[in-house]
Amino acid sequence: MPKRVSDSTIRRLSHYLRALEDLEGEGTGTVSSNDLAARGGTTAAQVRKDLSQFGSFGKRGLGYAVCELMSTLRSILGLDRKWRVALVGAGRIGSALFEYPNFAERGFDCVVVLDSDPAKIGRMWGDTAIRSSVELEEAIRELGVDLVILAVPQSVAQSLCDRAVAAGAKGIMNFATIQLRVPKRVHLSNVNLVLEMEALSFAITRAGPRE
Amino acid sequence: MPKRVSDSTIRRLSHYLRALEDLEGEGTGTVSSNDLAARGGTTAAQVRKDLSQFGSFGKRGLGYAVCELMSTLRSILGLDRKWRVALVGAGRIGSALFEYPNFAERGFDCVVVLDSDPAKIGRMWGDTAIRSSVELEEAIRELGVDLVILAVPQSVAQSLCDRAVAAGAKGIMNFATIQLRVPKRVHLSNVNLVLEMEALSFAITRAGPRE
DNA sequence: CTAGTATTGTGACATTTTTCACAAGTCGTG
DNA sequence: CACGACTTGTGAAAAATGTCACAATACTAG
């Protein structure tokens, strides 16, 4: 195993995993790097290189056993367990995420929702009651939260982030359009939809070749 | 100007732009690559290299004129115009996007919302009536839509995408967790939140050094 | 005008990521 | 078993991306 695995590799592993799930659904028993590449949107060599960073999972001449590779990937990605997620911010984005079926499917359990708006606190989402964000630290400790999703306005994002980290959050997914600062040990993922739109804007304006 | 500008560069330009907007708000007249780097989360050399791909905008010994660089970046990114956006899918994600203040701020005008659910069609969002997705092509042509946001289930994403492209959409922002196929001339941006969560899951599991 | 300080733009270098090419291994068939 | 069709795993080459170092320039102060 290598010292460092690139982010691009991890992204691709997720794609392979999804492709494998489809393949299993179709009843396919084994798959070649070529097929996997086609479905994952990359090349056969890339697939093999990506996988080879973690071991040898294929059989020469035959390919990869779908079922086996699937569980290997799950284990590599850390998806062979449940993740306890706290959702901070019960606005529209928060609501969309809470209902997002793919999260639960992949083992990301939203165990608590918090908001600072008194009008929202106490309201039920499914069987989860929205709690006051004052209780953030308490909730994280009490429920053993691993990951925190911050779907809050810029102005309060950094302070909530700091508090989440202090209370033991190991990863933060941030939807605010600000560059959060977190300690080295905490992992941060920024989702910035405007940025994506701007990249499209640039690409179209430039009218250069795609991708 | 170079043949090809990397995606990472474009992402950083967006960050610089945001930083410049803050700086202007603070009344700063000029900024050094160093300051810009600190705010954009990169290095001074990277800032200069990024900008140098498009021309020479700074003054040696002095730095960059905030106002001027801001409008240059806007123009490079194609943000010196309004973009006409169609939102397909009036579910929770669609709703969150529609209300997203940063989109409008950056010139992305959501001129039409479509959905296939008869219960939703005709309902008003602000002063926009939700139209039937049957009218997708018509709406795109009639309103001169440039960009289409697909916030719909996987099962219908590809077919709606094809129709949008055929009707003249130049860019697609896809929220479905499937790899859409589009012609070369059309630009595609995939937003996959599960993927981001999985990357966090991996990072934490591995417990390697951050970033 | 000169010296001193600051900061850009850029070629050369370093690192990371992707692609290529092929030996090595596997299976089915006769 | 021998052969042919296939496919992996991987070192080496190529391409892309990021870092460094420094000449060139600009402003300020005396």
C-alpha cells in the first residue's frame, strides 16, 4: 500500500463501486478492467493502476469477481460500517440532504438535525426532532457523531465548524461558500455549487473542446 | 493564451474572484499575489502562474488592482453576462437550488422550472410557474436557455439530458448519480454528494494526514 | 538621482498523475 | 499437453500540474 492515495483515485473507486453494484444487479459474475473503465468513465489501465494501489484483486485472463471486488472496495472506502452524521442547518439544502436516499443507502445515518431558528426547533423531520444548535457539542458526544454536514450561512459556518471539531467530529462537509479552517487531523470536503456553475460558464464561453 | 486551461486553474480563479469581492468590500485598492493566495487557499506562485495564463494584470512592486482584476476575472470566467438556466426537477434539491441566493448573485437566472409530477405542475415558486417537463425543448428554445440543471431521478436523467442537448443546451449540471453521456460540444458538470461523503469516509478510515 | 524595499512574470525544476506496453498468468478446446 | 484468446499487474515513458528562484520593474524616501 502506498503512502498516499490521490483524491482522484478515491473518486474513481467510488465510481467503480457504483458500476459494480449495477453489474451485480445484472447478474454479471466477473468484469474486466475494460468494462469497468467504460462504466466508470475512464481507461482500463487507469482502473488497474487504481486497484493495484491496494492489492491484486483480479485474475489474469479472467477479470475481477464482481461480488468480491465490491466488498473489497467497500472496505477500502470505509463503507463497511455505519457513519453517524449530524446535519447542521435545517434550511432547504439541509432538507434536501436529509431526504437524500443515497446517503442512507451508503451507510450515512443522519442521527441528528440542528438549527438555530426557534421556529424550527422541535419540529419533526420523519422521526427526528430538530434540536437547537446550541446543543451541537452535546449531540456530537452523546450520539457518537463522526461526520458533520454544515448547511448554514457563511457568517456562522466557521464558528459551528470549530465547535464541531472541538466536540470530536472527524470530517466536515461544508456547503458554505467560505474556506473553512480546520486542524490537520480533521478532513474537510467543500461543496460549492456556484463554483461548478462558473466552471461551466468558463467552458462555454471559451467554447473549447469539452472536458 | 494557452491551448488548454486546467480545471484546477479555473476553480482557483473562482476563489480569487470571491476573495477580490471581499477585498473590495473592505476597501482595499490593490492586493499582492501573496494576500490573494492566503485567501484563496493556495500559494503566491500559483496565483501568478494562474493569472499569467491569461495575460499580465499586475504591476511589479505593487500588486494587482482589486477592481480591475475583479472585472478581468469575471470576463475570463464568462460572468460578465446573464446566464439563462432551466431547472429540471422541482423536488427538494431543485427547490434548494432555486432559492440559492448565490446563483442569482453571479448572474445565473433560473428562468424556468419543470417537473413531471402533475401535482406540482402549475404551482408557483415565487413568480415562476412550474411547467410540465414535456415542454422542456419548447422552454429551452423559447427562453434561450444556456444551462440546464438536472435534479431528477437517475432513471430519467439520461433521456432528459438528451432532450435538453437536442434543444440547444450548452451546459448541463447533473445531480443524478449516473454518468451522463453528452456530445463533445456540450459541457457537463457532475455533482455527486455521496461521492464526497465517500471520500471523507476513506480519508477518516485511513486516518492519513489531511489533504 | 540613488538606494532600498516590494512584487510581478516566467523559465527551469520537481512532483504527481496518466498512459503505454508487455511479461506473466488463466481458461477452454482439441 | 499445446495453442490461442484474453486479461491482469507493473515498470517505464509521457503529460500535466505545481514549486522555486530570480531578473525585471515600480514605488518611496532621502
